[in-house]
Amino acid sequence: MPDDLDLRLVRHFVAVAEELHFGRAAARLYIAQQALSRDVARLERHLGVALLARTTRRVSLTPEGERFLPRARQLLALQDQARRELHQEGAPLVVDVLRHGSTADRILARAKATVDERSLEARFHGGLGAALAALADHRVDVAFGRIGSMHQRETAPLVRRLVRWEPLALIVPEDHALAGHEAIPLDALSGLTIDTSAGNTAAPEWEELATHLVTRYGGIPSPPHHPGMAAVAAAGPDEVLHHVRATGWPILTMLDEPHPSGAAVRPLVHPVPLYPWLAIHRRDLRHPALEALTRAADELAAAERWREPPLRAWFAPGDGDLLAAGLTDRP
């Protein structure tokens, strides 16, 4: 048997072995079910044995799978222990901030100014869906973003802390009729095709929110229109400008992110639609830079009233529950 065992594949096998269901295991790992099935098959080929017995109705462990499972758990426990010990010896806290200039990126920059900046390291996955997959694989320590309905169960065991309610806006071509407004009433979306980043598999939580908002006010969510939508969504202002000019569709965005010159950015109002930023990490995470990151988020939230939604606000289904959960207070 080859000795270069891929522990990512081992982690995926353990998830299936514990769930005995590929769909539930894939949701737990934040990956597609087909990808998970391929990973388990790769591990079986690598080991030269069948670990799982699969039928159309059930998944079960083979005798070889039963024998391998406790060893697999030991391997993963050793890996996790090694990571924790490395953190104690100065390895950086790895933080996914989605994209440059985001709310999370601002928090990270403020935290870096208060500690040795080498103790904090950024990642840019372009969406919480992709960041959570990295978190599950221990490639990321802290992730930021909105928890959509597809992630509620899987993130329940994690620490989830509300950081900000960020208002939403539209990016429109400078010659678009809506560019003449200082702020755009949501009713003005009626009948318009709005770019909701459809097809961005890295950020299903964003597409879910955007689709709810646009359809609620009579707009038409854009179809999946780019095979590399995740890359477009994470791109810089120049690429965004090219995209809005090429399609002619207004793009739904967060108000405070960097926006391209050559296009107009207008806040949405009556009511104000909000995106909830949460900081998410494992409960057993211990790292000296975590306190600096949390403090930076709290300082920015207090200075800019991030956790105080306006009285007339729109929340995607489920997001308003964060108010009732006591994670923030309405003014």
C-alpha cells in the first residue's frame, strides 16, 4: 500500500462512516455529494479495499471499513492536535474574509494593527460556502459571512457571532435610469433583471438572499450566466465594471465594498435590505490572535453602529431571527 495517505480523503470517509449517508456527510463537509463520493472511492483505491457497502437505499461499513474507522479517527485527532500545537508555537490564525475590501477584510486589517501581523493570515474564497469547506478541512480557522438555510444545521456546533448588518446597494451603468437616484426604492426593482451572482457555487448563501430580495420586489434574478461565476464574484472593481457593461444588468452588492469607477453605486431603501456578517469558528479554537480579531470587530461595530439595524429593514427569511436570538439589539 502506498504510504502517502491523503488525510483530507480520510476525513471525508469518517464523515460518511459516522453519518451513513452521503448527502448528510456532504452537507457536514460543505462539499458536493458527487465530489464526496469520488473522494471516498479514491481512498478505497488507494488502500486497495472497499470501506463502504453502497446500495440505492443505504450505506454501511464493510468489515475493512469497521477496522479502518478507529484508526482513521486517530489519524485525524493527531492531525488536529498537531495543528493546535503549531498555533501555540506561532503559526498564524488563518481568516477567510471573502474578498478584498469586505467588512471582514476591514476587521482583519484593524486586528493586524494591534498585534504582530504575521500572527494573522488572510484567505479569499469569495463566498461562505467555499470558506466553510476550508474550515471543515482545517485549512481556515475563522470564516466570515451570512449563514444561509443550507448551512444552518452544519454550523450549529460552531461559534457563530454576529458582527454587522451591512446595507445593500445596486451597481448600475452610469447611463442607466436608476443612476439618477441618490437612493433606489426597492419597488423600483419591479420588472428589472438584477444580477444576483447566479451560478456562484462558492457563495450559495449570497445567491439565496439576493434571489429572495429581488423576487420579493418584482425583479427578475439573472440566470446562471458565467461558468466561472465564483471568480467574477471575487474579482476586483475593474472586472466588475466589465461585467456590468457586458450584461447591462444592475448588480446587487454590499454598500461599503470597493466599487468600480465608471459605474454608479446607489443604496437600496424603503426598506433597507441587510446582509448579516457573522464570524464563525470551531469551539475548540485556541489562538492568541483570536482575541485581537474579536476586539477589532467589536470596536468597529461600536464606532460605526454595525449591529443596529434601521427601523425599516428587510431581512432574508431566517436572518431576522438573529435579532430574537439576542446576538444584536434593535435601537
